[in-house]
Amino acid sequence: MIIREIQEKDNQNMEAIIKQSLESVNLNIPGTAYFDPYLGKLTSYYDTQPQASYWVAVNDEDEAVGGVGIGPFVNHEGIGELQKLYLAPEAQGKGIAKKLMNIALEFASKHYTHCYLETFESLFQANHLYEKYGFKKLEQPLSGSEHNACDTWYIKEL
């Protein structure tokens, strides 16, 4: 499994992976990444954001099977946000999420003092991963959140 920066050809796969992942846990609701207007255009979105990048894990056919992004968190200087960590079912349970997290957090540590993320309490495996990486649970979201359906928030000092 190779991890590289997202390319235009990966946009459609990543949009499908994110939507299918959210549908599989009944989180295809307003206020989640499912309805992000740039979801099918991740390449151009991350290209226009300062101190931001998105990486994909690709299979032997160079097809994206998962990804993660880091970008600035609006109106909070020094805080980057871990964004859109999703894997296709066939990529789960193989340590790929850990590899993606390592790359994302290494990048974040060069540009930010903290890393923030928003998720759902029901996503037990994801939350376990975040806690394993030293993220601390918050009581409420930081101001400026776009994903108002999320019910769990974490932050990590970098």
C-alpha cells in the first residue's frame, strides 16, 4: 500500500468512499462531510487552502482506497483540523489508518500547534484510534465548526 498526495483522478473514489462510509453507519445527514460542497473536488479544495494537504492510500492499481486531510480550522490561529479520515471496507483492519494518521500529524506539526477533529461517539474504532494518538476529548466543539451534526470533539497538542 502506497500513500501519496491526492490527485485529480482520486476525487471520485474518495467521494464514493466517504459517502458509502457515512451511509453504512446512518450518518448521511446534514451537518456531516456527506454534504460538503467540495466533496467531489478534494484536489482543488486542498490546493486552495493554506497549510493544507490531503493524502490517499492507493492499491496496486493506483486506486484510492482511503484518505485523510489536514487543513486550517477557521478563526483559530495555530489550530489545524484532521479531516476526512475514511477507508474503503477492503482497506480496513490493515494498519492503513495509522499510516495515514502518521503522515497527517507529521504535516500538522510543521504548521500548527494543535490538531482538532470532529466525529461521532458511535464511531468507536475511530475514537479509539484518536485516543491512541493522544487526542483529548473536549466537552464542546470549537467555535466555527461546519459539521454541526458531530457530537464528539478532540484536540491534540502537537
